Amino acid sequence: MVNRLVLVIIIVPVAIVLIALAVANREWVPFTLDPFHPGNPALTIQLPLFVYLFAAAILGVLIGSLATWLRQGRYRKLARQRGAEADTLRAAHKKTQQAAQPGTPSLPRPAS
């Protein structure tokens, strides 16, 4: 239900805006990597403007994802450590349960 809500409220309007941008910005625009000689054909490509817009959006998402992944590294490390500790404790608990078979007391009985 939440996925459908996210789809309808966020993704559909964003898709509509992106399609509108692509249709409105079909003009060919030069992109040059040489700031001193902007007309240099070896370092200039011409693409529609919407290609640059989409490339910038994709690059922004990738950089943001990488930054988030790097910032959360310590939490992933802590989760791995705690998972290993939980596995060790489960194994120790299973070992003590197997040692204390049903019918044999696990603790010494107090003298009466």
C-alpha cells in the first residue's frame, strides 16, 4: 500500500516533469571541455539539452548514494559485529542446552 502511494504521489509527477523537460528542451547545445577555446571541435560535443539535464540528475543521485553509503559505514560495521556476537551467543546457548539433557539436573540440588 505504501509503495503504491509513493508511486502515485512522488514518482508519477516526477516522471511527468521529466518528460515535459525532455520535450521542451530538444535544442542542440554545445558542451565544451576547453574553456580557453570554446569552439574547439575536438573537445566539444553537441547534444540535446535534456540529455545534459538527465546526466546531471543521474550523476547527482550517484554521488548522493555514494556519500550516504560512506557515511553509514560505521553502522554497517557495528551491525556485523553485533551479528557475529549474537551468533556466538546462540552457539553457546545451544551447547549448554545440549549439555543439560532432559531428566538430568543442570544445577546441583541443595542439601536438605
